[in-house]
Amino acid sequence: MRINFDQMEVEEGLHPLVEQAEKAGENGLYREALEHYERALETRRSDLDSSSLLRHKGRMHLKLCELTPAYDCFKQSLAVKEAEVGSDQHRALVPILCDFGRAAIALAKYKEGLEVSEKCLEILRGNQEELSLDAARTFLNFAILEQQHSRESKALEFANKAIEINSKQLSEDHFDNVDAYGVRADIYFSLCKNEEAKSDCERSLKIIDSSKGKDFAENARFYNGIGNLHARTLKFDEALVAYNKSLEIALKSFGQNHIEVAESYSGIAITYLASEQLKKAEKNFQLTLDIYEKIFESTHPMMYSPILWLGNLYTSQKKFKKAKQSFEIVLELGRNNFGEKHSITASGYMGLAEIMAEKGNYTRSLDSYQRALAIYLDLYGEQHKCVQEIYSDLGSVHQRLGDYEKAIQVLNKAIELCKMGHKGEDPDIAVNYRKLADIYHSLEDHDKLLEYEKKAHQVIKKFYGKSHENTIESYQESIYWYTQIGLNDKALKKANKILELVVKAYGKDHRLNIRTYELIGDLKQEERNYTESVQAYMQSLKIRDKMQDQDFEQIGKLYLILSDSFTKQNDWRNAHRFAHKSYQSQILAFEKDAPEVFEVGRYAEIVEKQAARVKYEPFDSHGI
């Protein structure tokens, strides 16, 4: 939901304070404009229209995401104007009603927002002004209201109507159309119409750049939109550039406690989560949540967004108790504000389903996925991205249950829907091809495994290009499957080529080299070449350390492999050392009484006892 308004026109012959306020607002200096309006109101001069000043003051509050003060200003402005005109149906009330409706919707006072907007339209119809600029703003209120209730098709109709009116009365590329393009871009994004959303964002940036400049406040909104679109297609480097640009503009224009600042932090966190930089992701998600808590009440439906993403982060960190609490809050926000059939409610079910699957409770996981699927199908139909994702997740759950036939059926359904919507080039198709490869590995059908692995890599390479990070990760996935079916020589040759490619394109300490070194370490383990194996694993750990990586589960596994390697070389000092490191990492990854921690702890005790019995010379030939 967005709360931006069209700019106010600067009137001639105004009081100096009002003129300064108008000019500051036009230049995106909303805090300065707010202060001028407040000073003008404090003068209590009879020649100043207090209703207009209250309205414009409210608009500045709204620009700054100060929702309750904005709502109060519009309410006071309306009362003053009604008393002045002696009627609650006068045409002069319409501009205030437009703003008041927008503020009510922003505060999740949906019934009041609807009533006010309907009253606004009723007055305009009575004056035969259904195609006026105020009518366009009213239709935009309806669009936002419909989108909030997951009725995107209806929302799109209202947004298109607003743009049509603005374009006819002004022009398609007039600055006053920017807000409408922004609302429509949000709707398109919800509908997974990525190209249409991108077009509206880029058009808005072009309009703002030509009329206000590249660093104007409203640009933050559209850079966030571009970032979201890049992130959806897994182009995280491009997304990060857009999010950082938005953050720079938003902090300068609005200050810390603004929705666009929060959205920028959230987007940055998503890019870190995708690259498994969990510590950085958590920091930025927490910054997002802190800002949301300052803008919205705890029961406001918008609170679902940062809480949902924190739940996803906790799931990645194996902190299932925290994740479950987060998803249950999301579920409650959806149900309490909109009922069962809403996208927020569905997202809560999806989060809980993932946790249950991770914990091995597949029956309950299937139930939650089915609940989410029913909601999304009812709201959007089969072509929506969330529907396709659920089919994909259902395939994984059926595979874990050993029902391979059902898993293959569901995954092929997901692939079919993706192809229909994205002409066979969407990265999600590659994800599903790889899930099929995994199933055929379980079925020991290596020909089918390699067939689907090749299909997956071709989709990724075509979509991103040869040297893109996602293509490199796809190469790594291919290497993994080569190792699983005994094609070790081919895997090692490919891994060394990838190392050369990454070093040339990104540098030797890039995160992409982590998995490649670990794959090489695994291959050298197979050859019983423990010296080179240890060297490869240590290179991986070195990069992880530089990145301040928090994937403690994987780090613990690496330490355990290193410990085992040293036992095979009778290097008990390092064997003991890395067994202890593994135990400490598993404690950070899981609950202290988790079976994973117990098993590693028991192993560490055995190594410690053996190390205490063996007299060894100080030995460290691995540069540890």
C-alpha cells in the first residue's frame, strides 16, 4: 500500500508562509513544508483558509508516513469546511474527502475509507464531474482499497480508470499521473505481471526525472519497485543497486521512519538472505520491522510483511520456534483484518507448511500447503506465481513421503503453469527441473537425472547469461549431480573451470567460490587425498569468515569433515580442535538439546579421549 499524493499547485497571491510551504512541498521538502503550514495555522489570521491549511498540513504528514496526524488534520479540515459551507454534500468538500479517504485506508480504517470515498463520488456525480481530476483520485482510493482486500482485478479497473481520466485532463506523462502509475505497478506486481509493473515504474521514473530531477523524493518508491522486480527474477545484484539508490533518496527526503526506507532495508535484506549472508539479512529485516512498528499499530495488516520475512529468515537459520511464532502472527493478521480468503492468510499457511516439512511433519505440511493453494486459486487462478510455487513445494513434500509418482505429477503441473506464464524461460522452471532430477536420482534413473539437470542449466544460462552469479550456481549444481552418480573426473574438471571463471569475473574471495571449494573438497575426500581436501575446505571457511557467514549448520558440517580427515591422518590435535568447533557451531545452529548437537557432542568426546591417549608432536602442515 502506498500513501503518496499528487503535488499541490502553487497558487498566486498567497501569504508568504503558505507560499513557502507550497514551494517546499513542490520540491519534495515535505518536513519543511509541514513546518511552514504549522506556523501559518498558528498565526490564526482571518484571511487564511484554516480548512485548506489543515488539509495541506495533513498531506505533508501523509507524505512523511505520519498517518494518525494526517488523519486528524483531514478530519478537522472537513469539519471546518462543513461548518463554513453549511452542508455535508457541498462540492468544496470533495478534495478533503479524497485525502481523508486515503488516510483512513492507510490506517486500515477500511469501512470509513470506503464510506468517505463513496460519498466523494456521489457528490461528484451530483455535479456531473465523474471525469474530473478529483474523480480520478477517488478511483485511486478504490483501487488501493480493493488491492488491500486481495481483489486485484477490480483494483486494476479502478487504477486504469484514474490513469485514463488524468491522461485525458492533463497528459499521460504529467507528474500528477505518477501516483496512479505507482498504484497500478503495485497491483501488477501482486498479479505477477512483471513486465507491466516494470513499465509503470520506469515510466514514472522518467516523468519524475524530467520534471523534478533524479533525486526527487518520489523516485525512492519506484527504485524499490524496480528492485522488487529484479529480486523476483533472482537478479539480486541488480536489485541491490536499485534498493540502495532508493534508500539514499528516501533517507535524504523523508528521514528514517518512512515506508520507503523500510522497503529499501527489506529489499536489501532479501538480497542478503538469497546469498546466505544471514547476519546482514537479519540486521536489515530488524531495521525494517523497527520502522514498521513506528508507522503502524501492531494489529495493522501491513505489519505482516517484515514479520513474514523474519519468519523466512528464522526458517533458514533452523530457528523453527521463532519462525513458527512469526508465521502464526502473519496468519492472525490476515484472518483478523480480512478473513480466511486473503493473500496474507495464505502466506502464513505457506510459512507454517515449510516449517512442518523441515521438521518432518509432512502430513501437516501438506494440509497447510493445500489451505494456501485453495486461497490463491480462489483469488488469482492457476497462473499466479504463488500457485506455481505451492505446486513445486507440494512436489518436494510428496518426494519426502516417498510418493515419487505423485511428486513427479505435481512438479510437471508446476512446470506446465510456469511455461504458460513465462514462455519457458522463467528460473522457477529450472528449480522444478532440478527437483525432478533429484527424484530420478532416488529412483536410480541416471539418464533422466542428467536430462533434467541439463534442461535446468540451459534455462538458467539462457535467462541470465554465461557469467552471471546464478549461472555459476547452476554450474555448481550440475557438479553436485555429477558427484552423486560417480562422474568425479568430469565434476573436478568443471569445478576448476568455475573457479577460474569466478576469480576472473568477481575475485578469489567471492561467495560463489565457497561451494566450489566444498565440492572440490568432497571430490578429494572420495579420492582419499586428505591433504588437498583439507586445503579446499579451509579455503571455503576462509571466505565464510570474511563474509561473517552465519550458516552455522554448514560450518559445523565442514568442521566435522575436517576433524574426520585429521583422524585419518593421525593428527589428533587438529582432529580434537575441529570436533570442538563443530560442536560449538551446531549449538548455534540448533537448540542445545537437538539430536544434531548430541551426535556431534558425542563424537567430540570420543576424539578428545583419543587425543588424550595419543602422544603427538605439534603438527600443523595445513596452515590452520
